[in-house]
Amino acid sequence: MSDTSPILSLPLIMPSQAQKHVTHNEALAMLDVIVQAAVMSKALPNPPSTLTLGDRYLVAAGAGGLWSGQENAIAVWGGESQGWAFHAPKMGWRVYVQDIGAEVVWTGSVWDELGGGGGGTLGANVETLGVSTTANSTNRLAVASAATLLTHAGAGHQLKINKASAASTASLLFQDNWSGRAEMGLAGTDDFEIKVSADGGAFRSALRAAAATGVVSLPQGAVVDGAVTGTAVQARAADATPGRLLAVGAFGLGGNAPAVANISLQDDTIAPGFYGYDVALGSLGGPEGAQTGVVLHQRRSAGCESQMFIVQTSGTPTAPVGSCFTRVRTGAAWSGWVCGSAIATGESGGGRYERHQNGNQTCWQSVTTSTAGEVEVTFPMAFASTTGLVTTVGVVGGAAALPRIAGRTETGLSISAFDTSNARVAVQLDLISFGRWF
């Protein structure tokens, strides 16, 4: 019969043994250490200098001195009279280590931590963990609680959800009675998405942030029930910052047209849109005599701009109220303002001309005839053809003279004036020529 127990190696009292109390007390001393085992510190290579009866330690590998040869044993200080006692661990023994606040277990080769602050591996390898509920092979960590707290240990805290590949899923799923209603994360791609479902079956992507560009899209569209503000929205009605949203009243759309200063600028700095024109507020560049009005400014490309001006109040008959003027710029300078159906007016060679959108052209000029012969007259603007070209002549001053047109082309005519004796005379004539310019 063995004189020790088979598991803990406790000394047994033998038959007819003298001083049985010694063996019994020795077994109790061992139980006093092993049952509910706890030590002050783990893996010390040498005994501490200050000791109290009953102090216990786990001996480190490579220990020396009084602990030499006792690697991984539980060392117990029995006082000066008894010295150190050592207990070799058995597989599965658990010991609480006070200075790290964690429990360790003897694996047969090492004291490994079960959790706490020491970073042990056995605690991390628990197959399932249920907190107030049952975990399973799919939900290996399950928590039933009114709230779950994950807080920092230092400056911050990260919750990491990792997936195996781009086609896999790493997401948070929100359920209603165990049926999915919303999901956010990387669902089947590396783009971040927020999806919603009415039945837990069909999910619709409400928001997507592209991983490659960071561009956010709203695949189902968006409904905004409040005001949109901030730097992404126009700061004022004439704010033309690229990429900003237009507000009501932008460039006169849905509100009052913003005031404009000089509309004759030639550097493409006037943003296309509707503007309010008011001379009293510093506006300039409009048709002569116009005091207030509305301007439509548009641009086809750099240096190619058009303006339409509707007169609201005027100081001269040359800009009647309600009239519409237009002009264009294809290069450095603006053309002159034209009104109504007239698309071009001007002066040339001592005369005036006016062209209309329907192709009609009128030229006005004054000439003085000569007693020496025909006077060659050049039209202020050439006509397209002599077909249908008509010229009316009036004698200025009431002199008795008969005008005669000797020849006429698209660019001019020859003219003389005769008295009653058929002699050439020098008189002033007013000519109005009417025809087509295209």
C-alpha cells in the first residue's frame, strides 16, 4: 500500500503508526496551500528579502539559491524554523496570482493565464461564451443585457470587424424579432453601405461610400425635410462657387434678381444668370437712357457671351419702357445694343443703317449733287441684291430741282439734280434706300 494519496500525494497514516498527528498535520499543511490556492506573485527567480509566515510564490524557470531546482513549484515560507516548502503542480491546478489579478492553470509545461490583466492564452481560446444567454457555434459570443459597454483602456477604443475577402461580409445587422431590418458595413464589396429592409428578405442600399474614391451616393434618392445649409450651399444669390447647391432666388430663379454692377465687363467674370439693373445702385453698361431693368447674361464659351436687357424705367425715348435690347460679345468687345427686330444699327460713310431679323435693311444718308457730273454715293451698309432695292429722294431747302438716279448697285448709286432748263445743279438731297441684306 502506498504511503501517499494518488492525486495530491498527501501523506497517509499507516497502520500501527506512532505519532499519527505528525502525518496528519503534514497533510493538512499541504491542503492549506493547495486548496483555494493563491500566491503573491508569479515567476520569481529568487525569494523576496522580506517574508511573512505563509507567503506563497510560483518559482520561475532558472531559479537559483534556496529555490534552485524547484522551477514552476509553489513555494511556501514556513518561517525560520521550517524554511521553504515546495509543492510540484499537477495538470489542471489553478492558482490565483494577486499582483496581476488573474488566475493561472498548470498545463503540464507552463503556468498559463485564464484571463484578467496578464494576457493569458487559455482565456482567449474559450470556444463559446454566453453572458446571461446561451452561445452556440454560430453566435460564439452571446450577451443578453439591457446595454453592452466597450470602453477604452488608454487613449481610445476600436471595435474591429474583419472579413476574409472583398466578396465576404463584415457588418452590423439590426433586427426586429430576429428578422433583419438594417445593415451597415462591408456587405459583399469593400464599399461602405447602409442597407434597409421591410421584411428581412429584400435589402435596399440607402447610402454607399465608394472605397476607391470616397464619393457618397444615394442609390434610392433623397428627401430632405429641412433646410440645407453650410458651405455646400450658395452664400448669396449670385454665388457662383463651383459645386455649390443653388438656393431659391439664385441668379433670380424663384426670387428677386441679384443686383449687378458693370454689365460691360469683358473678362468672363459675370456668372450666367438673371440680374437686377439699377443705375441708382451703381449699375452701368446698359442701353442708353435705361434706368432700371432685368438683365439675362449667358455664356457659350470663354469670350462668347450674350445679354438681353428688358427696360423697366427709362430717362430717354431711346429706351422705351418694356423694350427689349440684345447684344453679343465674341472676343474683346461687346457689340452695340439693338432693340426689337433690329439686329444691327450703326453709322458709316456719312449715313446710318438698320438691319432687321427678317432680312430687311434701311439706309439713310444726305448727299450734295454737283454741276460737273454724276455724284457717286456709297451706301452705309451694302445690300444683298438690287432686286427689290428702292431709293427715295428728297430735296432739302425747297429748291426747284429734279433728282435723277443714273445707276445703282448693291453697294451704291450715281445721282444728279437738274433745274427746269435741264442744267445740272448742286443741291442737298436726302436718300432713303430700302432692300434686303440677305
